[in-house]
Amino acid sequence: MPSHSSTPRLVATDLDGTALRADGTVSARTAAAFADVERAGSMLVFVTGRPPRWMREVADAVRHRGLAICANGALLYDLHTERIVESHLIAADVLEEVVAQLRANVPDLTFSVEYEGGFAHESDFGLGGVDSKAVATLTSRPCAKLLALHPGMDPDSLHAAVHELVGHLVTTTHSSGRALVEMSAQGVTKASALAALSSANGIGPSEVIAFGDMPNDLPMLAWAGTSYAVANAHPAVLAAVDQVTAANDDDGVAQVLEKIYR
């Protein structure tokens, strides 16, 4: 455990697989640790691949305090007002070109999109028929995140293939055990959004502590002055950080925050 000569001014944490339990809940211990952060006057920022529509339970657990960077950096979401306050979207023409390139080169991919105010997917995306759309409709307007799902490929291999094909058009990453690649507008990452938010508040990287578990957290973990992986993290994340805390189900994030803020 490193010594913290000064208290971090900003705590940035991923949610799923990191601060949340495996069942998606915020434990009482973690909620209390988050409250400690804000009581000390530090900023608490959730930095997640989740869209805003998946933030209600988390917002309730933390009493609707703070900000969330959603959709891997594309959307800044105010938990108090439950409104999107900033957006960085993939343009419709870029979206169309990306889907065309992937469709032509990676058989069996299906697509879905996260818009600022909703979600739509192809009928065979694997989520049933809700909000099912033809791909031409999916790409007809700007979106926060494009997702490509493959029924059988290795997740890391699929990401490598997608990045090779369209990495010059969009930022690619992945954050689940499935062969599911997430794409944001070029240059948009958890790190880009966190850096902008920190700068706007006069906070530098050395004053930030960050927590994560999956490849979509890597840019944020590299940018922050102090970074932790949880013990259950992806091998690439464990290899990239200097500090490792306990697993998400053992309240690893809370364990670190308690040492700093209590």
C-alpha cells in the first residue's frame, strides 16, 4: 500500500467489476467509503461504459451525488439532475462507414447503438425484439457508442480485428467477457473525459486516484497519478498498474478509500 502524502482531490472509479459487486449492487461499505470521499471535499466521479439509463440504481445508492462519465467518455451525466450535460458523439456518416467496413470483413457481427436518449439494436443482436431496428436505421443519426457483437470469437481477438479495420475512424475498446467491442468517437476515452473534467476543476493527474478492471479502463489508469486494479481485473489491466487491491466482491475500492479518508 503506497503512502498518500496528500489526499487525492478526485476519486475516479469504474463501476461494473470494480466498485460494484458481481450482482451489480453498491455494498453498504462501498457507499460509506464514497460518502467519506465527498465529506473530505474531494470529487467523486464514476467513469463507466454504462449508458445513463443504467445509472439509476447507482445514483440512488450514492444519494444522487456527483457526476458520472458514461459510455466510455462520450457522455457526462449529472447524477443529481439525471441529465446529460455534455456529449461527444460518433457522426452519422462515420457510423455508417464503420458498420460497412466491419460488415464486409468480419462475418456474423451484429450491431447496436447507444444514443443520448435510448438504445437500438438489430433483431439478431441477442437481446430479443425490443427496439429492434434495421442497420440502416441504426446509423441514421449520431450516437454515443456503437457496439459490435460476435457469437463465437475470443473477445481480445475480436477487439484486435475491429481496431485494425476501423481504429482510424473510431476509438475501440472492450469491457466484458463476451466478444463485444465498444466504439466511441475518435479520441474519446474514459481518460479524455476525465482529463477534461479534472482540468475544468483545476485538478491535475497527480491529484487523481483511479480504479478499474477491464481494457476500457486502461487509458484512465494510465492518466491518473495513482491507479489501482481490483484483483479480479483483466490480465492486461493487472499488468499495467502498480497497485492491486482486493476483488470487487471484497470491496477492494472501499478498502483503499478507507485508508485514505478515515
